Amino acid sequence: MDGGRRRLLYLKLALTAVAWGGTFVAGRVLARSMPHLVAAGGRYLVASACLVALTIWKEGRLPVPPRPQIWGTALLGLTGMFLYNLFFFGALGRLPASRTALIVALSPASTALLMAAFHREALPARRWAGIAVAFLGVAVALSHGRVWALFSSGLGAGEGLMLAGTLSWAAYTVLGRAVLRSLSPLAATTWASLWGTLWLGLGAAAEWSGFHASQLGWRNLAAIGYLGAVGTAIAFVWYAEGVREIGPTRSAIFNNLVPIFGMTAGVVLLGEPLHWTMVAGGVVALLGVTLVNLPSRR
């Protein structure tokens, strides 16, 4: 990959982190006012409609995957769409958006461990150090400099749910590597989203009795639209491009930026206070991302 394409790809991955930072604000709004799987199902109805239209526009049709890849995209929909959203909304129903977002910083390490376990990918010490530095930056930002305080209260139900969500996202990232061998990032994401809509639709049916039309106020509709069009349709395609071009581990490191942007969205949209450690932690997290993605010496 030449330098120009690499810079554009890194910009897309950084913007993906911006978009996903906003999903914690939108998800927090929905998690406190709607049945969780109904909200997630609405997200993926919007996402699937956008992705199908975009695929037909860009590729002329929606390509049908080879039979093995049909099941591969079904697994992507199960791990990255159904399970992740089950845990994501469950955690946001119990925790503030910022604390929930912190746990996303564990996804690069989870992805690296899965890659090492299932694909025997060896990581140089520099990349492990980059993962640790980026996580430290996020921890500093979210704890206002008191990192030890994040762990003194133990692991509650909300933290456990988001940890499970992080593991399901790592599985989605690693599985995506195989699916992207025969499908474009756009087509693979579209099929995964369609499967995710199916799985979430079945789950939403079980919660339908708790849903009322009055819950679809403008804030909830805006949150669903944002989650579907920006947080899924655009961001997932760009993330899939990263997985195909630079691999799962190096793409996942950008998830360490999500909590920083999540807190920024909280300041701008929810009026949460801005602390100097958020800026300092963001700089450290960016340093970690840079360390992981430095070109390897030959």
C-alpha cells in the first residue's frame, strides 16, 4: 500500500472511532427509554437499508456470497451485530456512557490474543507496548488521572456485559479477515448487517410487549438514525477496509480512540464537564495508536 492510500485509510479508521464515540451517547439515550433489542433492531433496519442501497449504487448489484461465505457473514452478524448490541445496550442501561466506553479499549488486546490463538500471529514487543500505552491514555482520561480508582470498586454487571461485548467484537474482527478474502468490505458488511437485522428482529419480538409508539420521540429517532446510518453503515465499511488492508490487530487499535471521542460527544451534546486529563489521555492514546501502526523495519 502506498503512502497516500495508507494515510487515507488511517483517516477513515480515525473517523470511524469518532463515529463510534458518538454511538455511546446515542446508545445511552435509547438504553434508558426503549427495550434494548427493539432499539438495536431499529438501528440495523436503518443500517441495512443504507448498505443495500449503497452496495447496489457502488457495485451495480448485491453480490451473493459463495456458500461458505454465506455462513461466514451469518457469523459476522451474530457476533458483531446481535451479540455486541445485546451487551452494548445492556451495559449502557447500567453504566454511564464514559465508563462503558473505557472497556472498548480492551478490544485491541482481545483481538491480538484471538489472532495469536487462532492464526498464530506473532506481535513484536513494540505493538504490545503501543496497545498498553493507548489503553493507559484512555484510562487516564476516564479516571481524571486516578487510574487505580477504576479498578478499586470491582467488576459489576454493566462492566461484565461490556467486557463480553468487547470479546464479541474481537471475534467479529477476526472472522472478518476470512470473509473479506472473497467479498468487498461493502458487500461483506451489507450481508453481515442483513443477518444482524434477522437475529435482532427475532430478539426484538420477545421484547415487543414492552415497546410503545410514544417511545419514538425525536431524540430516539435521531439516535436510531445516527446509530444505523453513521455508526454502522459508514463506520463498519471503513473498519472492514482496515481489516482487509492492514489486518485485524492494527485496525482494532483505533478502538482505543473511541472512549476519547465518546467523552467529547458527551461534553458537546450532553453538557458533561471537560477535564484536562481528557486532553492529556487523548494525546497518550494517539501516541499508542501511532506506535502500533509504525511501519515494520525490514
